[in-house]
Amino acid sequence: MTSVDSKTTPLTKPVWLLLPILMGLFQSSLIAATPTFISVTGLSTLQWSLLLSMPTLLFLLLSPLWGKWADQVGAGYLIRYSAFGLGLSIISLATVWWLGLTFAFAPALWFIAIAVSRILYGLSASGVMPLCQSLAINDIQIPANKAERGDSSLKNLGLVSASLSMGRLVGPLVLIAVLSQLDWLLALYSLVAIPLVFFVIQYSRRHSNKQTQKTNHTETIQLELAPVLPYLVMAFCVTLFVGYLQFVLGPLLLDWLGDDKQATLSLSLILTVVATSALLCQLLIVKRLNWRSPFLLAGIALTMLGATLVLSLIDDVLILMLMMIPVAVVIALMTPLYTRAAMAQCDQGKGQISGKLAVCHTAGYPLGSLLAGLYYPAFEMWWLPLALIAFVLVCVTLILLWSSQSKIKLIAECE
């Protein structure tokens, strides 16, 4: 194959960006299909919620390890195993669903069989985001100018976030397109997963050699936590914010409208608007931002605080939907910015940093939902936790801004 051919073949392109899309499609479809799963399998709501959240613990435990392994042997090498496991978990759930319908599984057998596929999903999918984020940074070698590389890496990080958002947005729509037939849905995802896993494995084989050469140098890397800690706090707060908001909107709309069908439809529209706004922002705006500027992060955090305070004045569904747009935009802007800034703190430990960010992200969502479940029934000011979380983000960004300005003054005095 000529050098020109190697540049144009799909196997040399970053096909790993499709893995977050598949992961978002799969998980969001399972969430949207909850009523069908419960009615067909005979499982209780609690049992199905346990199955959905089962991979969370594995994400918490394994995401840092995936990041550490990426620093040791290269994300380009490891991505094949994460992709293979993700594809296998989808195919296994499709197989379980077919067997369960054919042989009329009892609820207990349904639970055990689905649990096995969910564990496999947690083992493999926990590596998708750390590895893809690491590849987004480390695979930027084409531009000769260092500044262009930095801009390209931020653009790639935005694409990773956009890929996951795209999957989450389209997943429920795919379920509607197949008329809520889960056997069709799982068969479709299996057919998509097989060629995708093949292309990712081929990409991994072509790009892993140059990364494995640095194994001996990265095995002894010890990541300093202090420079990265503010960004980890931001990652946790952002997902805590999102987890709380996603959960609280359901009972809030139900109280406002008094009808479960109207509340469900309104929530679906709001989530669609949020996902669309975030996706457009990640695709069109993120790549043009200067991730090195602490002023930018501080401004975004202040905007988030202002938007949450405005929520205290709202009691109309349409206005609430419109206010979700700036909230979605600031979150979509902030995530790749603090991710890129965190990874810039260590040249050789980007995988470990990505793994720790993934842990913070994974922990924030369920804790946010738990906070909403505990807070909303007891207090009227449903927006207050959101404002407090946004205030913490403002404080962290102001600390980063102060630290940056102090370093600039110190350098100026030394000169």
C-alpha cells in the first residue's frame, strides 16, 4: 500500500470516535426501554435499576486502571480490548434476550443472565472514555506547529464528548424507529458493533507499535495529584449537577403538570433540546476556544451560576426548556476545557489523569440522582443544590485564575 493509500483508508482514521457513540446509543436505549424490559422480564423496578447501574461500580474501579495501563502500553494498543468487550456485551445481551423469549425465562434467570452481560459491559466500556480521551491527546502528531497541536487536541476532546452526546441523543430515537421492539433494537446494535469492532482492532494494530515503545519509561510514572485536583473537583461537580438535574426534572414536571403522560412528553422534549444544544456546541464552538485561559473557565462557571439562579424564578415548562439551553451549553463547553487543562499538567501521565476524570464523572451522576431523591421531597427550593454546586465551580475556577495570575507575576518579577 502506498503512503497516499494509507492516508485515505478507513483503518488509519480515528474510528475509535465511534465507540462513545455506540456506548451512548446502547445505554440510552436501555434506559428508554425500561417499561418494556420490566413488562417482558417480570423484573421489578428496583431489580432493573440495579441492572442498569451495575456497571457503575466497575467504572469507578476500572477507569483509573485503564488510564494507567494506557500510559504503560499505549491507548492505541488497549483500545482493541475495550472495543471487543463492548461489542461482546451488546451481542451477549441480544443473545440473552432471544433465549429468554424463546425459552420463557423466569424472572430470576432473566436477572442473572442480564447481569452477566452488564458486568461484561462494565469491564469493557469503563475503558472507552479514558482511552479515547488519551488517544485524542496523544495521537495529535500531524501539525508541525505546537499551538496547532494544542488546538487540534482540544478539538478532538470535543469530538469525544460530542460522540457520547450524539449516542445519548439518538438512542431513544432508534428505539422509536424500531417500534420499541427490543429484539430488533439489540439485533441492529449487534450488527453495528461487529464491523465497528473489526475496524477499531485494525486501527489498533496499525497504531500501537509506536506507543508501546515508551512502555519502559511510563511504568514508573507517579502522578502528582495536587496540580490536577481542581480539575477533578470540577469534573465531579459538573456530573453531580447533571445527575441532580436529570433526576429532579421528572418529579418537578409531574408536580407542575399533574399528569404523568404530559410530564413524560415534556421531559423527553427538554432532554432532546439539552442533548441537541450540547452536541452543536461541542461540534461548532469547542474547537475555537483557548483552553489555556483561566478567564474562560471562570466566565463559564459564572454563567452557570447565573442560569441556575434564574431557575428559581421559573414555574413554566416552556421557559424551563429555554433555560436548559444555556445550562447545556456551559456544561458542553466546560467539560473538554477542564479535561484538556488537566491533561496538560503531566506530559507522560495523560492516561492516569483521564482515568481519574472518568472516576469523578462516574461518581457524580449517581450521587446527583441520590441527592435529588433525598432533597426534592423534603424541600421546596429544588434549584438550590444546583446553585450551590455552580457556586463551588465558580470558587474553583477563581482559585485557578488567582494561581495563574500569581505565576505570571512571579515570572515577571524574576525577569
